[in-house]
Amino acid sequence: MAVLVVDASAIAALLFVEPEADAVAERLREADLSAPQLLAYELANVSVGRDFDSWSVKLWAQNLLDEEYFVRGFYFGNEPPDFAPKLYTRLGDPRQYGVTLSYRL
């Protein structure tokens, strides 16, 4: 039976980890009082990477928990026949992840 032993301090010496939390407080209506008040939200972002001599590699994720949140909203009448005001909103970006390679000159 083989046992794999991983030294966490050795891994920590090689990699960097950057946890991040974005928090947006409630945003008040702008001058247009018909604009809705948007609710507060929090997003979890994280990146893990490694630096080399002149380059680095980083794995990252934004909105890690795939939260739905509004970044813009407004009321207006746009639909016939009576054109009654209706709330239209724009959702923020869903979960995104990727790899970034950087080279320093």
C-alpha cells in the first residue's frame, strides 16, 4: 500500500493564493426617482498561481458561488397597448474562470 504525503508548506512556498470578496452596498436611486433601489450583494473571487523568473501562471475564478445580482434596473413603459411601467433589470456576470499567463519584460 502506497501512501502519498504532501508537505503543505512546500506547496505554499511555490504557489500564491489570492482570495477576494467584492461587496457592494445598497445603491440609492439616482436623480430619476423612477429608478429602483438596487440591493447589496457579495461575490467570492479567488486566484491561485505561481511566479517564475520572468513569467507567471494564474488560475482564477470570479463569482465563484455563481450568485445572481442586479447591476442596473429601471422602470419604464415599453409594452403596448397601455405602456404600463415595468421593471427591467440587468444581471451581473455569472461565474467565470480562466487561466492567465503573464510575461514580464
